[in-house]
Amino acid sequence: MDWTEVVFWATMGATACLDLSLLATLIAPPLRAWPPPGRHSWQYRLVWALFLLSTIGLLIVGGLDAGSLGLQQWIGETGSLIVGTALFGLGTAIASYAMGFLGRRAALGLEDELVTSGPYTWSRNPGYVGDLILLLGFTILTDSRLAGILALTVGLWFALAPLAEEPWLEKSYGRAYLRYKAKRPRWLL
């Protein structure tokens, strides 16, 4: 087994645990890992440690495995660079703007004020939309099959996170969140 495979499987383990923590939240809400009950909770530490490991591993695997997906055969090296960079940049900009607008506490999954303005006027989850675009862009940019697999597993977390957050938001913000939820789509449509 070479270093690429070692890093890939270690990262796959971290992303699988991250996804399983979210599934546990959905299946058994008392075991809630996301959103965490507080900054000093084991849930907070677990989710952010797994997220950090997943992110670092994804970046390393993308570099080590670059070119293995074969996209460059279809769209060329320049096309892969242009499309991947554009999507990565767009996703990063959307996610950064949304998280910055949301505020640090709320972006970390901690209770804060309900935000319904700025990018949250178009979507209840603009940060996750940006994250999913970013992951697609990274996969195209690196043209990495293994990074694409990891991006799918990380993307699953971003796709399921709103399902875990919505009951918590309803409980935390009551009617204000229900009114907001009725007016705004979960994603963009």
C-alpha cells in the first residue's frame, strides 16, 4: 500500500465517522452530534476533529492522486483548470460569505441569533450550497478519482446536515424559524 492509499483510507475512515455521527443524530436525536450542544461538549470536539481530518486528507489525496480521474481527456488540462478553479472559487466565495454573514458561533454549530438576511434570503443553507460547489470544483481541478470519492462522502454530510439542524432550529427559534422556513427553500429551489 502506497502513501496515497494510506491517506485515502485514513481520510475515508474520518469522513465515514463524520457521516455516521450525522446519521446517529437523525436516527436517535438524544445522541445529537450536530449541531453540538455546546463548545466544550464531546460532540463539538468530535465533529470538528473529524471535519479537520477529512479536509486535510482530501487536500492531500487530491494532490497525490491528481490526474487519475481522466477528465483532462475530455475537457483538456486547460478546461479542467478553468472549470475546476471557477467552481472552487465560486463555492469558496459563497460558503465564506454565508459563514461570515452567519457569524462565528452559528457557523460552528452553536446557538446564536436566527439569521434570515443576506445570503439567507435566497436559501436556508447557502454555506452548504457553497461547500458542495467547492467540493465539485476541487474534484475537477485535481482530476482525482480518489478525491472525488472523498468529496462525495464529505458532500453527503453537507447534504444531510440541514435535516439534523432543522428540528434543532425549530426548537431553538420557534415560530420565527417556522415562518422563515415556509418562505425560503432548503437549497436554492
